[in-house]
Amino acid sequence: MTTRFRSMALATAAIASVVVGAAGTASAAPTAVLGGSSGIAFENNSVCSLTTIGHDSAGRLVGITAGHCAPTGSRLVSERTPEAGVLGKVAFSDDGNTLDYAVLELDPAKITPVRTVGPTTIAGVADAPGAGATVCSSGRTSGTDCGVVWGQLDGTSINQYCSKPGDSGGPVVVGDRLVGMNQGRLTGIGPVGFDVPCTTAANPLHSPAFFQPIVVILAAINAQGGVGAGFRPI
């Protein structure tokens, strides 16, 4: 679920200015603070949320987000700190066609990685809980909301937290354990439509949301190798 905001004008300008000004006089730029649920903007005019940030087995600074947010090779900036310039690029994206994930190769010189953003802390990874459990999701649009897990559908976990455009890629947690990546809300099953958008995080009357278990995504990244393999949150 991506969306366009006025902040994208700043994000696009930041990407362009870094390219145009590369040969000019260098000046000190602020670093961007990034952690799970931080807003990130891509040069394809999409704004999504970061799932988590950490290092892979090669020591690279790596982030993860939803694959439908941007294609492989896209550059990105921080939504809150576009003046920090281009922070990295999409090393791999499945474009939302399989597990819906993307691996971001980030520039450690421009980023301060953090475990905690707002009320969300990611101190490790755990399996996604089953039906009846409560999970919480955080995103750059909706903030933090929690909801009960209804069950599984085609490998994804269906639940009742609020998910709005821009929340895609945000972390889904149980306590301080990352259990999944938010990927959107259901708008129907087969020919049956039931698209009831979330208005506010406090209103539980909306279509269910869904997330991909993070252990499944990390297993795919490990199997693929390269950037992101052996990822661990900071």
C-alpha cells in the first residue's frame, strides 16, 4: 500500500539535489535516524514504512520493507530527514509478486540506526503467533495499533490492526519481538468484496489487515544470498 504525499516533493528534491550536486562543494548533512516503522520515500514517488534495520552476515547496514513499495535499484531518502540525502538503494525487490519484500542496502555514514521508534522496540525476531493472539503494527501513517489474529490465508496472517496507505512494510510485533511485516488490508476474497478502510487506529470497524511472517521473509533472503543474507536486527 503506497501513497503520495506533499512530503514526496522534498524527498524527490533531495534525491535530485544529491545527484546534481555531487560534483559541487561538499557540506555537512544531518544523519537520518531510522528504525522499524520509520517513513521512507523512494524515487518512484512511493512512501512506505521500514520493517526493521540491522546488519547482514557481511556487516552491511541493511533495511527491509515491502516489495511493492519500489523496484530493484530505486534510491531512497528518509521522509523525516530528506536533507540527509540519498540513504541507499533497493538491492532486491520481488515487486510484490511472491512474499512481497524488498532488501535495502543502506549507507552507514548517513544513518543512525535505532531499535526504538515511538512505542515500538525491536529487540529480536520470533515466530508469528496463531489465531487468538494479539499483535501490534506500527507505520508512518497510522502510528501504532493492535489487533487479534484471525488465522492464516495463503501463507499470510490475517488480523484486525489498522493498516492505511503508507503503512506497508511496517513492523508487526509481539512485545519487543518482530514477528511480521505489514503488507496491507484485505479488500475481498475471490468475488466477494468487503473493502472497509480504517479511519483511525482507535476504530476497530474496518477490513482485516494481513502480514507476512518475518521468519519466512528472512529465510527467503538467506536462500537468495547476497545483500541481506544472515540479517539480524540491531
